[in-house]
Amino acid sequence: MSWILTATGRRLDLTGSMADDIDPLDLARGLSRACRFAGQTTAFYSVAQHSVLASYHVPPEDALPALLHDAAEAYLGDLTGPLKRLLVSYHQALLTSAADVAGMEPASFIEKLGYLLPMNWTMPVTTHSMGLHANRPFYHQLERHLLGLVAERFDISKRYPASVAAIDLRLLATERRDLMPRDEEVWECLEGIEPLRIRIDPWSAETAELKFLQRLAELTDPPTMVQALPSQAVQGVASMTCIEAQLLKAGGSTR
């Protein structure tokens, strides 16, 4: 089994889903319950709040990509930066060792491996699967796949603007200052990065969920058609504001 049951009652296959399987309500629920920094903050602070803040600190045309830049974490959870870097290092070491055992150059080994691995994110019937991506850890491949679905679902580019990467780092610096215990160790990724001139006031999971949906509604076109309610409504819908209720009545459609 490679699917998860989402808040709206969908079965979302982590490797075989389509863009229409991405529901805004599931994104809001998952991101608002996922805590940044593995939960090691001085107060609960969600990926949803991080995403909403990011959307307000980029040029207007980049606001929607900024809001959705961590959307895959609604389904995969939020891995810390150090863990992601360890996964990359281990995967590269494993590929290098395997190529050595096979008597091949690493680049040729990775290319051949890409033709043999039995997965493909866009055409399940073909054996040509991860060719260019076999050098990435499996988590990163899943993340890339899901972000691609999100990009298609909300009609944004799969390549995020430079402003999104920049604000991600500035928010990281701000979050460390406001939400992490004091520590004198330098974080290399933050050298030369200035925190934002704001003070982060953490939201509850419920508030983050609603604010994410509000911001998503602001940044997307009005729903073009009314769809049926999800078969299993998200718990707590009764407390939603009018904007979120309208989004829900449209089945979460924003295209």
C-alpha cells in the first residue's frame, strides 16, 4: 500500500496520484498540523504559517508559488534540513559504492539505474522511470513528484521563482531568532542572511489552517464550477469563515 487517507477522505497514492487528487482542504489540514524544526520550537509553529508568511514577503506575482512551496509536506511531513542533507550524502555514497562494485562510472551507473527502476511519476506504463532523478534520495523524488502535482493543480510553474528560495532563508533566520532556544552555533546556510523585520507570533493549528485557506482563496481565481462536497467532510468545517466555506462548497476547486 502506497496511499494515505487524507482529511477529506481521499486515498492519495504517493507515487501514482494525479493533479486532481490534490485538495486544498487536505493541504491546509496537513500543513497546519506539521510543525517546523521537528517540533523543537519554543511554541507550536506550523508549516502552514511559514507558508502564509512567505506569501506576503515576495513580489505579488510570486505569492502563490511562495504559499505552496512546501505543499508536499502536507502528505510527507516536514523533514529537517540536517536530515535531508544526510539523506543526500548517504544516497550519493551508496550510489558511488554500487557503481564501484559494478565496475562503472557513477554517472553511467545512475543513468542505467534510471532505466531499471520500476517507477515513473508521469507514465506508469513505461519502464523509463527515474532516469534523470535516480541520483536523488527516494524522499526527494516523492517530494518532487507531489510538488509537480500541486503546480499542475494550481497552474503555476514547477520551477519556483528565486524570490521563494530567498524568502525561505530569510524566514528560517527569523524563525531561529524568534522561535528557537538560544544557541551560539553558526548555521552555515544562514550566513549573510538577514531576518525579516517582523516578530513571529505563532498561530494555533486551527488558525493556521483557516489563514492558509483564506490566503489561497485570495491568490486564486474564483471557482469555475460547483462540485459535490467531499464524501467525508473535514472535521471543524462548521467553524470556518465565509471564504473557507465557499471554497469547501466548490469542492476546493480554485481553477
